[in-house]
Amino acid sequence: MQHSPFRAALILLVAIAGILFAVPNFLPKSTLDALPGWFPKQGMVLGLDLQGGSHLLLEVDREGIVRQRLSDVRRDARNVLANQNGIGNIITTDEARNALYIELTDPTQKPQAETAILGLQNSLSNTLFGGVGTDEFSFGETPDGRLTITLTPEGITQRMSSLVAQSMEVIRSRIDELGTTEPSIQRQGDTRVLVQVPGFGDSTRLKNIISQTARLTFHMVYPGMTAAQAEAQGLPAGTMILPSQTGGSELIYEDVALGGESLVDAQPAYDQQQGIPVVSFKFDTRGAITFGEITSRNVGQRFAIVLDNQVITAPVINQPITGGSGQISGSFTTASANDLAVLLRAGALPASLNVVEERTVDASLGADSIQAGLTAGVIAAVLVLAFMVIAYGIWGVFANVSLILNIILIFAALSTLGATLTLPGIAGIVLTIGMAVDANVLIYERMREEQAAGKSPVQAIQAGFERAWGTIIDSHLTQLVAAVVLYFMGSGPVQGFAVTLGLGILTSLFTSYTVTSFQVGQWFRIVRPKVLKIQHFRFIPDGTKIPFMKISRTVIALSIVMTIVSIGAAYFKGFNFGIDFVGGTAIEVQHVGGPADVGHVRSLLSDLDVGEIQIQGFGTPEDVLVRVQAQEGGREADQRAVTLVTDALAADNYEVRRTEAVSGTVSGELAWTGTIAVIISLAAILIYIWVRFEWQFAMAAVTTTSHDLIMTIGLFAIAGLEFNLSSIAAVLTLVGISLNETVVISDRIRENLVKYRKMPLPELIDLSINQTIVRTSLTQFTLLLALVPLVLFGGESLRSFTIAMTFGSLVGMYSSIIINGPILINFGLKQKTDAELAAAKKEKSADGASV
């Protein structure tokens, strides 16, 4: 209640800074460019679900790397033995064991052979161990005398890590060639690369450009023998058979006569004589000399141009080509010739990349998502602000000012961090609106209690802020734990939700306490009221004496039955798992010209032979969601299935608005990660409450929270709601919300244990619940005011998430009020006697004296 110029200046500075950093999100680019240079211009980055674009998660092909490396080592071993040392050998490959076996034609040459192949060792630099070299190979000998070269697991891992770093640079170059803006290319672990390209809706083209290795090599064709003859008679030494783009196959030399790394330029062109699109290329000086030498020595021979182990063309060399340039002709269209030129200019990927997760959102769907999120947010904000004024009058105005500043600070923080705003992120902001007033309600209700206990208005205000602060910290930190776990264990839009929720929790700590207390202090100095009239409306009257403990047995029995039903539904009926957890492809389409006919869509797709297809209405009457099971042939088979589905629907005026494809590997990882996230969240909160309270409170809190999670998960099974990554976000958020209620009541129980030491424990718990039930009902209602608009107007993508949140918050209030108390008693909570309190006080004094 003391006037502090420093606090006033701090609040003013934070408010002005928040407004300045938040404003760029609401101004057009032309207006921002006209503003002074000192004005902040960085805004939030809209996620792909809000602006459209493509999201690809690529994984380095481990088997391909091992296969290629064994092939390279096999060739090097043959050369070093035969060419340099004249040692005859037969080399066989065992890909299952990542090994090569060398059988010498003259066993007496074994010592020389061992010395020669030891020179193949390549010590990779391993940054994990301070730059210490990691041996790529291990050498040995089989019982029958064959020498072995085996790729070490450490060497494979280190090579994969190095190839990921190289691949990122190639991918960035390729995307830059496309002319897209603000692509995001991030490394994920040792083997994966995440690529997000806003505004690029052609995911098929993007995949082909990014994931194609584009390794261009030139080989001499083996003369005098066809591939078919070689297959029948046996391959000549140093040769291999590769498929040809024109059909059939070619027998070529393994040795690379010239590599694509010598290219300095590649452009799409048009061959006037043949009337077909081609790709012209140009070598650097060294490559031009080598190309000229090869063509000079081999006039009349065929020269194969190979792209990713496929022969594009194999023309006859009619004359030496000394200019260092040439052209590639094949079955090109204008678009494919342009894409190949892009790939060759950007360079070859050092390893094959498999698409393990794909998400594409049409720009129109992104605009609809923004509109849905803004509608839900505005309605929720208006409802919460209006209710606070109705319930608390001028005190509600104070809370609303803090809430508005809180929202401004969230936008400012997101802009400053350059964070990505996603549709779940908008939901996180809306949810923060409902939760942010909780701290003000706690403070106001404490003021009312202190004034009812006989304190003056000044003392009641002071005590309200001071005594509510510990409870506010506990309740906010339990929610923050869930948000942190969600951020580190989640991915994509779920992380966006975690960021906004976490920032909202932190900013509300500042606004609800510092800003509200400043407003109250200024108001009090002006008005000087004799009595604080804090609340104008309440759901539950003061002084209730509801005997919760008397009905606890009945309620707990009911909860046990409901828990069994939830577990039974999950076990016997199962879940409607989304693509995130089962793999496959989800395609959202919209019918142009009227409502969609689900039955007609089903008939259109019934004969496609792509396995199980699920079709359901989605959102508006024009929208349909099609789910296609993961195909056995891998990514190529999945893509063919998607093409078949989209082509069949396009013929009947259905437009694709969103596609999501997740491989079985990633879906299993996401399911496991989600489970671990829930366990970690519960464990972290258990430890926190154990430290802040007593062990009985911690165990009771985790038990009631587990009850809430089981009930919410049971809802997914019983109602058939889609269970996906957003559902995990809902579950983890419910952990924080449920504990918020539990912590507030537990804090009051702990306070009353000291205040009423001789009161029977069931009566004391009833008293504590009745003292806090007004606050519980008000905060729960404001939370519902924020959640219900999300359910009704937030869009179909958030439907399962928001329904689960709404149901879970109600269950959390129910369990905190009625179930938590009896569990505390069953875990052995009891009041300390005067002797025990004196002994504890004496022990604490002794510890202080000894220190």
C-alpha cells in the first residue's frame, strides 16, 4: 500500500514496451516500413496451420548409407589390393553384418593384404568426445582365413550425423533456388531434418526437390555385352547393372569417370532439333579437362549419364567434347527439366532422405483457422471481462486492466522471441485469459475473509496480497511444470501451445500481483473507503457448511465405478487414434458448390485398392476427412495412394485443403513420447508438492490428478473423439489445471491445521473446502467462459482438444473438492499435538544454533 515511484515507473515502462513490441503484429507491412528505424518491426511468425505451406520431416536412410559405404569400400579395397599391390582377391558383401569378406587367390600374400587394407581406415572426427577420432572400420579374420572389414556402429552414427549437417546446406540451397520466403530448416537429433516452407502448397513437388539425392555421375558403358547377357553369363569384374529411364537396363563400369561435383551450372533448355526439353550443364575447368580427355579416348563408345542410380541417357560419343559443356536429354517435361536443373545447381545430397512425416495446409484453410481462432478469442475475452465487472465491480476493472496488459505482454514476448504462433497457440492464449483472473480472485477472496475477521480496509488489502501470494506461486508453478514438459516433449503446433501457455503463466504472475496491487493502492488513496465492497455477485453464499466428508464414501464409490468404466472403455473399445499415433495419411477435402456427400465419397474411393479408408464429415457441411492406412510399400506407396485418392475426388469437384502423412516409425515415437511426457509431468509435480507441503499432500495430489487423467482419457474412448498430439497437450494441461484447484484447497488445509489444532480432521477439511469454494466456483466459471467459445468457434481441428479440456476442468474441480480430502485422511494426514509442534520448533532452533 506504500506509494513507490520505482514500481510506477516499472509498470509504465513494461506497459509501453509491451505495446511497442506487440503493435507490429497488427500493422500492415507498408505502415511498418514507414515507421522510424528505432520502432520494433519484428512480429510473430504464423505457423503453417495459419498461413498454409508444407512441413516435411526427413530422415537419413541408414540402410542406404551402409549399402553405399560398403560399395565404396569394396571398390577401394579391390583397387588398393589389385592395382597397387597386385594381390588377387574375391570380395563378397554381407549387408546384414555391415561387413566385407576378402578371399585371397594367393593365401601367402595375406600379410601384404592386411597392411594394404589397414590403410583404408578413416578416423571420423567425433565432436561428442572432444574431437577424438572415431574408427570407421574394424578389421578381422574368419575361421576359414578370409579377411573382414566391418563398419563400426560408432562410425556409422558419426557418418550419419555428418551427412545430416551437409544435407541441411544442400536443402537450403535447393529451397532458395525455388524463391520461397522464410523457410525453416532445423536439425532434429542425429538423423533427421525438419523443413517448413510457408506459402508453398505443392508438397509433392517440394518432396521431390528436397528428398531426391540428385547424385549425378558419368560412367562408360561396358562394350560388347548387354545387361541381359551379363545377367545370364555373370557380371564382368568392376561392372554393375542399372535401370534405364527409357526402360530396360544398362551394363556400365562401377568406376565413376566423372562426378557431378564438377558442375558449375545447370539450366533448363530446349533442343530445337529434337523438339524436347533438355538440361544443359557446364563443368569447371578441371571437370572440362577430364570430360574432354574421356570423350577423346572413347570416340565411338557409349557414355552413360546416371542420376540416382538410374541411367538417364547413354549416347554414343561421336567426337571429343572439349568445351566443358553438354546437355542431358530424357523423358523430361518443361517442369521436370527445370526441377532437375535446380537440383544440379544446388548439388547432390550426400545421402538419401526419407520423408517420415508430411503436413500440408492450403492457404485458404489457414485463413479460416485464423478467423476461427480470433472469433473464439474475442468472444472469450469479452465474456471474461464482462463477468469480472459483474462479479467484482471496480475490483473487476482492476483485474481486467491487468488481464489486458497480460495479453499484450504475451504478444510482445512472442514477437521479441520470434516465436511461431499456431492454432493451438491461439488456444493457449485464450486459455490464459480464463486462468489469468484466478490470481486476482484468490487475492480478492482473501481480502474479504480478512475484512470479515475484523481487520481494517488497509490491513485487509495488505493481508490479501501477502497471504494469497504463496498460493498463487504454487498454483502457477504446477501449471508451468506441465507447460515446460509439453514444450520439450512435444513438437510443432503442440510446442506453440506450450510456449503461449508458459508465457501467459509468467506474465500473469507479474500483472495479477504487481499491476493489480498498484491500481488498488492508487484507488485507495483517492477514495479512502470505510468498508471494502469487493464482490457484487457470487454463485455460492458465504458461510456455507456443506458436509463434503459425510458424502465422500458415496462419491468415491461413484468415482471408482467411473474409473473402471473409463479403463474398460479404453481397453475393450479402444481409441480413435489420429494419424499422429497410427501412421498413414489424413486428407481434408472441401466440396466446391455445395454440401459434401460422405456416402458418395465412400463410393468414389471404394475400388482404389489402397487398404482401409475411413471417411467422415469434418467441420462445415462441405468438408470431409479421408484417412488412408499406411501402405506396405513405404513412402512411394503412400504417395501413390494419396494421388489415387485426390485424383478420384478432384474429378468430382473436391479440393484438397490439408494433408498429413506420418510413417509408422514416427507415430510409434510420438505415442511413446506422449506417455513419457505425462509420467515426467506427474513426477515433477509430485516432487514439487512434496517439498512445499508434506508427503501426504503430494501423494493425494498425484492420486486425484491421475483420477482426472483416467476420466478424461476415458472420455476419448467412450465418445470416440480423435486422440492425437493435441490430445496429449490437453492431458498435460489438465495436469496443471487440476493441480491448481488441489493446491489452493491443500494450502488452506495446511493453514487450518495450525490454526485449529484440536478440530477433528474431517471437520477441518470441510471448513477448508467451504472457505475456498467461492473462489473455486468463480475461477472455474471464468475458465469455462474461455473454453466454451473454443469448443463452439475454434474450428474442427481443435474440437477434440477443447472438449477434453472442458470436461477435464470440470472433473478436476470435482476431484479437488470431494475426493482429495478423504485421500489425505487415508494417507495418514493428522494434526500435530502441542508437544509435537514444540519439539519441531525446538529442533529447528537447535539446527539454527549449531549452524
